[in-house]
Amino acid sequence: MDNNSLQRNTYQYYGAIHIHTKYSDGTGDIYEISKAAKKAGLDWIIITDHNNFECEEGIFNDIYVIRGEEISPHGGDHYLALGINNQIEPNKDVQININKVREQGGFGFAAHPDESQCRKNKHIPLLWKNKEIIPDGLEIWNWFSNWGDNLNDRNIFQLAYSFLFKNKIITSPRNELLSWWDELNLHSQNIVPAIGGVDAHALKFRYFIIPVTVFPYKTCFKTITNVISTESPLSSDFETAKKQILTSIKQGKNTIVNRNICNEVPQINISNGKNSATCGEAISLTDNTYLNILTNKQIGYKIINDGKEYSQAKTNGCEIPIKNTGKYRIEFSYAGRNFAYTNPIFVTQGES
Ligand SMILES: [Zn+2]
Ligand SMILES: [Zn+2]
């Protein structure tokens, strides 16, 4: 790349968010889960048991294990609460849950807000019911819930296919949800961040007395991954590292990548001749503003500026002139499937 890219030194760490343990409807303990995370090439994970805060946190098997909670009122409006210190009892009034998280200095993401209402199976979708209630951020991609949306149990063959080729039936986040995310960003002075969740449970069943784990943690951890960038390496002190990880997520300094589709993390930044900004950051517009994409593979990109398509093409790495202010996010595709979503970069008018 040329000088315009103004690369800064940042560090990248892979993590999985939205995991259930034996303390709610998952099956694993923290030793088993951290071991699976290690094998899947992760650096950190965030546990979010339903209405439970008993799981330990700390460094296990070299993995930073952070505890959050999935505040789960009956029938939907699940909220992934991060950065809290005490368990929060679910309230049917979702705004109360959001406020309680903020009161503890935490922040949260609407979990699987758009489960499909036209599923080909009998499982009832758990939605974010009232879109007038604005969460701090959105879980735009949820592996388990996406699988559940596409699980077809109309006959035994389709059912078997759904279980045997789990990753093949995973689809992109729905356009309505991405539009809601863009809408929230359009009306906010800040960046409204998004995450991808695995919603890992490692459910165990017995088929003819043979115990079978249907969604092993390791399998889930190799799919939807949040790659965060930090200014300095993660500390070996757990509390410091936890703060680094949570701050990155809160600011939207993560790219969501389904590694099962393509194991590539495209790098992006916007430079204006003086500074450069990456996901979750702001930069002012000059006559010399470019969006830079760095990738090791030929991939497709689609740039979205304030909810509208700005440009799209295939690339091995390129720079695209930026002429408008507003928020820019990018969707990447490989072999016809979308596999990565960046958080926005905010291009502002005036000095920065
Ligand atoms: Zn949930
Ligand atoms: Zn969940």
C-alpha cells in the first residue's frame, strides 16, 4: 500500500461472545470451554449465562475468560450485559434491564434481535420485540440462532441435513437487522457497536444410549469470531486485559468474521493525509481522504455509507477515495457468501 494508508501499530485478538455453561442451558465447565477455545485459536471468550453470574472468570488454559450475563426475560428481549459486577434479575420492561446495566457501568447488546418468524420448525423465535427501545449495541449475527432459523424439520432427510451440514445452512445477517443497525448509527453522535455471537451450548443428547454432543464448543468457536484491535498488547494481568477487551468491544473496535466461510481478517482504515482511523474511531474529511482495504485473499467488498451502498467490487487490497461525511462500514464476501462485517468508522466535518 502507498503512504496514504498510514498504518498504525495495532494488535489483534480473536474472541467468542455469547457462551452458555452448565450454570444455564450449556453443558461445559470453564476448564472444558477454555480448552475448546484454545484449540479453536481464540485468545478470549465472554460467558453469558441466562440470568446467572456464577461462572468463574480469569485466565484458564491461556484464555481470558470474562463473565457477562444474558438477561433473559421470558419470551424474548434477551440482552447481553457486559462489564457488570453483579447479576441482574430480568424484568419484562426491557428499558429497566438496559438501565440497570448502565447503572453498574456496563453496556449491552440486544441478543438475536431478529430471529425469523417464518421458521421451518416449531421453535418459537425469541425477538427484540420493541425496536423503539434502543440497546447500547446489537448482536447482528448469532450462529446458533441463525442455524435455528434455517433448521428444517419437515422430514427426516432435511432434519438430518440440518444437523450434518450445520455450517452450510448458516446465512448472512438479515438486511432488516443491518438496516436497523445503520439507522441507529445515523441517529447517534457516537458509534453504535455490533458484535457476532456464537450462542454456544454444546447440547448433549442420548441417541440409543450413545451420548452425542450436538454443537461442541470447539466447532462453534471456529465460526463467528470477533477480532478486536488494541493499541497495546493484552496485559498478562487479567483485570487489565479484561478492561482492554471490553473497551474495544464497547467502542466497536472489532470486526465480525465467520471463519468457517473464510479464514481471513481484512484490515481497514480511513486516512486523511494527517491521521488514520480504524473501526470504532472518528476522523475528519479532507481532500485527501481514502478508505484502505488490506487483504491476503481476493475478496468482495461492499462499503455502506450511512446505510447506503457507496461502492462495491472485488479486491486484493485497494484504496477508495472518500468524499462524504458519515459512518462507513464494510461487508466482505468470499465465494459468494458474506463472511465479515466491520464496525463503522465515523468521517466527520472539520478538524480532527
Ligand atoms: Zn437468548
Ligand atoms: Zn444465549
